[in-house]
Amino acid sequence: MGIIIYGVKRKLKEEKSLGVQFCPNCGKQVELQLTREKVYGHVYYIPLLPMSGWKVKLCPNCGVAAKLTPEEYKALKQG
């Protein structure tokens, strides 16, 4: 009888630096990042199934990610 190894993995891709701003969570002045977050299902550690994805503003200090609407993401990416 074989064993199937499966699970989920989160991947982050930094799109753009948003400059130095105050983080609403930790209150420190940090360089916020415009980031895409994707969750994949994997089998034997090979990502196969994209399950969900978000566009977020990420604080590198505290790790809090604020989800963005498609309109907010587009405005931040262009501006």
C-alpha cells in the first residue's frame, strides 16, 4: 500500500514597492509591498492545483497583509 503526500502551499510574489508608509497594524514606518498571494494544492510537493489568490499590501515588519479590491490593486500598480 502506497502513501500519497498532499497538502497546500502559499506563495508570495512581490509586485512593487509602495514606498515608506506607516503600517496600520504595528504603527512603524516601513516600506510596504504590493504582493500577490496564491495558494496551491500539491501532490508529492509538486504544485498542481491553484486554489485561491489575493492581491495584498504586505508589511515586512509584522507580516500583516491587507487584502485589496481589484480597483485598489490596479490603481496602486499603475501609480
